[in-house]
Amino acid sequence: MGGRRRVHLGKRLAVGLSLAAALSQSLVPSLALAQSEPLSLIRDTEIEETLRLDSEPLFKAAGLESGSIRILLLGSKDLNAFAGPGVMAVFTGLILETNSPNELQGVIAHEVAHLAGGHSARSDEMSQAGLRPFLLTMGLGVLAALSGNVEAGAILAANASFFGTLGAMGYSREQESRADQAGATYLESAGLSGKGLVTFFDNFRYQEVFSEARRFAYFRSHPLSSDRIEALRARVGKLSHLDTPDTPESISRHAIMKAKLHGFINPNLAVVKCAEPKADYPTRYACAIAQYQLKEPDRALKLIEALLKEQPDNPYLWELKGQILFEFGRTAEAEAPQRRSVTLKPSAPLLRVNLGQTLIALPEPSKIDEGIQELKTALDQDDENSVAWRLLAQAYDSRGRDGLARYATAEYNYIEGDRRQALIFALRARDLLERNTPEWRRANDIVLATENDRQVRGSSGPG
């Protein structure tokens, strides 16, 4: 563990330094100019899985290594998506505007083409790229509960410049046309229709006549033109998979993803739709989430129980049930559904974090110790989950394990980008932990990395 994490830390530091050095002065002041709507990085296992399944055949077709590309789900009503080195981001507003899996895959194919083509951001837009990324790593359900929690919604200072760069992505019309053509090729190679790529752009053809301020953000950074759409339509019309339909599985996943987002973003509308006769599964799922959002836990739980009778092995229904119980103060009751969700999907670290959170909140030392193990397992699967580190620090502290509590707090602050606090807690941890244990070595890594960071920044002047 120690060796692997040291390499990982070095990579993380290198990225942070290069971006911060280049962009800190231009982006930090522009945070005040950020969008009026907060932009959140949302973590949700079910939606992330759908986006990954939609994207992987296109990564493969483009010759990109899927595991090297992080897919981000950004919470905003704006219609937008962008791609940068090693990252592709999709806004919730864009997902909700797509009418089929193929339309979403069309947009993804276009963004994959930008990735594969190495298209770069326009430097003249950097100063206007101020975004406010917030990390909410406990699953989409926790978004409402923690939206007012300053600690849980702490700004990712180390990554603010990174997201700012991505948000400023803008491409020339020539690059757009090349990305259209390449995207169509990737869809064809993956055995998918290119029709959705055309229909999505065609639906927003009118964007070209709007002023810059009134256009959707996606079409401000991805210039749209009628000539471009017609050229794309001509190309797609000649491809052999033009009439290949979406699979029933992809249609179902897409409907569930949109319903889930509607439940959280538009709860009042979701509740109204649930009253329709013979409402389907996605609609009732959205209704359960909406009732939870509207602070009606009993109504939400009743709906979830009915859904569980139909799908008793659905880990996300058990996750939602446990999350509602936990957030409304029924911690002991939350344990069983959280356990069930992990049993059904042991490879999902976010589900383990939810279970760990529940266990460490129980007043039994044995439960807290088990919760520590669940959080550690989750971090073995995803070691950049800052909330998991914060919860682990809390659990260690409650068990009187001071050195480990300070080490976990150092990890939390390092990921959050607070290098000063990371250094302080890593130094304390190093003094308290047994020398040369994995945790001691990691604390020492953080000390060395942060001190090196300070030297680099000092040599380049104030920043």
C-alpha cells in the first residue's frame, strides 16, 4: 500500500503544481465571476455506472484507455459538457435534455473526439473560467442533506484551477467539424447509430441566432452552425449502423438515470408524475427520491418498500432506503439496508462509505471498529474520497487512536487542497505513529510533498 500510494501522491502533486502555477493568478480572482448557480461534482454509483457503460465502447473505438479517463457528473441545470486531459465531464442539465441513450452517446462521442484529437482550451477564456467545484462523495442522496454543510462542501482548492481550465474549453469551428466527423466514426466502429449525434445538435439549431449571453454554455464553447449540422447529417446517413436501435437495457438505464436526476432536481414535478395511473419504475423511483427531498421520509420509504418487492436485489434501492433512515435520525435502522447494498455490490466504494458512516455513528465500539474497516476498504478502492478520510479520522478519534486520526485528517486536507493543514496534521501523525508503518510512511510522504510544494511556490514568487 505504501509504495503504491507514494507514486499516486507524486502524480497528484505534479498535476496540482503545474495547473496551479499556470492558472492560480488568472482563475482565483475570477471565482467571484462564477456562474450564479453553484457547480457541484456529484458522486452517485448508479449514474456513474450508466455513464461509464455508455462511454467505454467509444473510448475503445477512439483507441483511448478507458481506465485512464475519469468521468465527472457535474450538478448544474445548464446544458453543458466538456473534455480535457484524462477527464470528461457531463452536466446533469445536458443529461436531462437528451431524449435517448443514443443522443447522449452522440454527445459523448463528440467529446471523446476532442480528447483523442488533443484539442486545447482557448487561452483568452481562462480568466472567465471561475467554477466552484464542490465534492459530495456520499452518493447523490446526500446532496440535499449536506448542501448547507460547509465542511462537506469544501472547495477543492487544489483542483479549482483544473476545473476552471476544463470549464473554459472552447473549440474552433474547424475543430468542431473534425470532432463531429471523428465522433461519427467512433459511433460506427462501436456498432452504434450516429443518428442521435445529429438529432441532438439539430434540436438546438436555433442556438446560433441567440446572443452569446443567451446561448447554452455547451454551444458557446462548441460553436454550432447549420452547415456543420448538414455536413454531419450527410456523413451519418452513409453509415451502416444508422438504423441500429438502442438496446432495451440502455433505454432502461437512461430512463432511470434521468428519473433519478428529476427526483432530486425537480421534486415537485416528480411527485405530480407519480400520481399518473400505472406509473413505470423510473417514475416511481423518482417519486420516492422526491418525497425524500421534500422531507417526507415515511412516504419515501413506503414507495421504496413497494419497489423493493419488485426488485429485491437492487443495491441502489437499499442504498436509498438506508440513506433516508440515516439522514432522518434512524441510524440503527439504517444499518441493515446499507449492509444489503454493499453485499449486492461490493465493488462500489461509495456504498461502503455510506455503511461506514452509519456504523461509526452507532454507540458500540465493535460497530465503530467495523465501520473503520468498511471505510478503509472503500479507500482501498478509491483513495481520493475525501469524505471517507474525514469519517475515518472521526472514527479513529472516537476510539482514542490519535496518530491514525491525525494521519487520516492529513489525507483529507491533502485531497481538499489545504496543504498547510495537511502538513500540520501529517507532522503530528508522524510523531505519534510507529515508525515505518504504512501510515507513518504515508504521513511522511505528505510532509515531503507539501514541503517540496512550498519550496516550488516560493521559488516562483507569490501565488
